[in-house]
Amino acid sequence: MKVRSIFISDVHLGTRGCQAERLLDFLRDYESENLFLIGDIIDFWAMNRGIHWTPAQNTVVQKILRRARHGEQVMLIPGNHDEAMREYDGVSFGDILVRCEHIHLAADGRRYLLLHGDEFDQVTRYHRWLAVLGDVGYNLLVRANAWLSRLRRLLRRPGYWSLAGYAKARVKRAVSFVFDFEDALIRAVRERGLDGVICGHIHSAAIRPIDGTVYVNCGDWVDSCTAIVEHHDGRLELVRAWQPVAAASTATPHAVSPAPTLDELPQAGIICGAETVRL
Ligand SMILES: [Mn+2]
């Protein structure tokens, strides 16, 4: 499928939670003119504690570099887990331009602010201890989820259901975290006279018009496996590469093909440590 732009965030390469195979499937299915990587692509925080780097994660990096080499506009907007890159605002690494934020002009004339969004997250900004505490709980959930999917397979239940995603959605609704985040971003883009924002960080994908301003979140490639694509007419679409069971009956038009075989993947790579991540 050919689209004008792809927006992805929160891939968390270098961690156990990263769903690199799903991302490879998605990248193989979608060709684009622009590829925007909106933060937390490589998780340097988690890699300080132990690297989990798989052949599939290697391939993700190689595929992205190759797309850039072949004329696709690739932009990296750093997030909080790859914040070291923020020092390189405006610098091109090979064919990849690093920008802390960017205004994207869509094909329909709308102007979107692209940024990761952690600056607007009151929890990681003002209550770092809470974020760390949440991180530990979240890691436990992701592990429990791995067991749960194994059990589902044993019971021959089709599809995938994310316990961590479910719990997070519940918990965050309770503290109205997502609401505050969206609200802060919407206010910021309105002040700047823009039509919308495309961000990441909270691992919760959405395309939500709020009083004439559009809030768009790319989601993540840790448990929801979502991306935003811009079609040639400027229309934005949320693509779920990993369809949750609950929504399986309303099949997505762009379901992603099966994972690549082992032979298709390069054999290099290190696997060590055990880390999962949050935000
Ligand atoms: Mn983040």
C-alpha cells in the first residue's frame, strides 16, 4: 500500500517489549514518501540497564536506513528515552534529519505539529518517582501478559489481547492522565495557530478531533502495535498491525501479513538482559 506519510513512535528498540517483527511487517506493507519517527525509537534508558537487541530489531534499523537512502524523507524526532539525540536538532545523520519538533504540511493543507510529547506529561515531568513506580508495575504486567498469550494459544483462542494495555487504559483513565495530556497538547497547538498535533509517548493511539483541532497519537510498538498513515489526499488513518481480540469482528482494512521467516532476517544481534519499558 502506498501512502504519503507514515508516523510511528515508541518503538523502544533495545528492549524485550519491542515488537520488531510486527513493525517489519507493517513497514513492508506500507510504502511512503515521508517517514516520521516520533520519539522513543531506540530506548537508551533501558539499554543502560541491559540491552535486548534481536536480529529483527537490527533489521528495523536497516530497513529504515535503506528507505532514507532510497529517497524517502526520514525524520527523527527524539523522545525522552532517546533524549540524547535532542542535542542534534537540525543535524542530518546520513539521510536522516533530527528535529526536536516539526510542522508537517499535510496534502489537504492542514498543518500538524509533530513532537514526542513528554514535555506535556505531568507525571514524568513533575512526579518522576511515580513514573518509576509505574515502570516496575508495568514490567510485571508485560511479563504476565506473555504467559497469558501462551495460555490463550494453548486454549486455541484466536488473536491477541494486551493485559498491560488494558490495565494501563483503566489506570490512566482513573487518574485522567490521558485527558490532561491531550488537553495540554491541544491548547499548545491552538496557541500556535496549527490544525493539530501528532505525537506519541503515552502508548495510546488515537485520532481525535477536539473542537476543530485534531489530536493524533501514534501509539506504540510495545503492546498495541499501531501507526498513523497519511493518505495522498491528506486523510489520516490509524493502522493497527496487531488487531486486539475485542475488535476482531470489525476487521481492519489493512491487516498486516504474517511475520517474516527466520531466513529473511540477518543473523547478527545480541540478546541479553531482560527489560521492558513504559512511556
Ligand atoms: Mn516517551
